[in-house]
Amino acid sequence: MMLSFFDQFMSPTYLGIPLIAVAIALPWVLYPTPTARWLNNRVMTLQGWFINRFTQQLLLPINLGGHKWAALLTSLMLFLITINMLGLLPYTFTPTTQLSLNMGLAVPLWLATVIIGMRNQPTAALGHLLPEGTPVPLIPVLIIIETISLFIRPLALGVRLTANLTAGHLLIQLIATAAFVLLPIMPTVAILTATILFLLTLLEVAVAMIQAYVFVLLLSLYLQENV
């Protein structure tokens, strides 16, 4: 039984071909493409409004040099939200429950912010490793601690997204299994369990959106430090 709970996190294959590539490419097909018309439909208008508002809110504290990342960060936000939301549907696979995928997104983007900081303002970038006014005996220890915390950042990004989504999917499956087992034995308790399952599903929808936003927000904060 315990193995079957974790089967949902295994990458599905068909004829030896991993379907995670299809799951990653599918979200881009769902979004409407812009047209050359002067007036757009309601879906395009809502999509454009959401993208504009999110981009303005995300880039508000960042200097003008970091505005070049607007398209990348907004696309990453939409990509993660769509994958997380589609993963809540029955008989679907969530690629963002795989730590390898999340680390593949987090490490290159974090490394790009660090390289930008070292290239544009190396003194300020290295200055983050030693807070101002540090006593002389604590300087070596603080440099080591800040260096470790710097390299832990991409790991924290990937693990946070993976852990939250994995825990949510496991809770949904556990409560759904309990409701199914209790239905013929104790219908009242099963209905109560199903109500809890519905509320948990709503919570997971919020978690799917919040975790995508937190992932991109932390990347923007790392970018702000180095621009």
C-alpha cells in the first residue's frame, strides 16, 4: 500500500518514451496565442492584464538593469502555475514533484544572478558575504556561513517546491483512500472525510499557485541583490 502511494510520483513512460517531456510541453499549448486584431477576446484581455500586473509587481523593487529578466520570470511563473494546477487533475503527472526538474530550473537561474553580480559589481556582490561592522574574530566564521548559505539557495528553491507539492498530493491520496474505504462501513464518517478532502483540494490549488509565485519571487530577490 505504501508503494502505491508513491507510484504517482514516478515518471510515466509509453513504449519506452518518458512522458515527462509531454507534460512539460503541454502547458504552452493551452494558452491562447496573440492575434493581429485591434480588439482581443475576453480570455486574451484577462491574460494580458494578469501578465502586466504580475510583471509590474515583480519588477517594482528591482533596478532598471534587472528589467531584462521580465519575460523570463513571467514565463517561468505561468509555466509553474500551469504545471502545478494540471497536476491536481485525476490521472495526471506533476513534473514539479521531481526534484531533478526543480533543481534544473533553480540552479542555472540562481547561478546566472550570481554571475551577473560578480561581473557588474564584484565588490558589492562579495560584500554580501561579510556584514558591515562585524568583529574581527568573527570574520572567518561569518564568511564561511554566508558562503554556505549562498550555495544552499538553489537547493532550498528546488526542495521547497518539491516538498510542498509532494506532501499535498500524498495528503489528498491518503484522505481519498480513507473516504473510499469508510464509505461502506461508516457512511457518515466517509461524508465528513470527503468534505475534508474537498477543502484540502482547495488548499492545494492555493498552494500550487503560491509556490510558483514564491519560486519566482525568491529568484527576483536574488537578482535584486546582484543588479
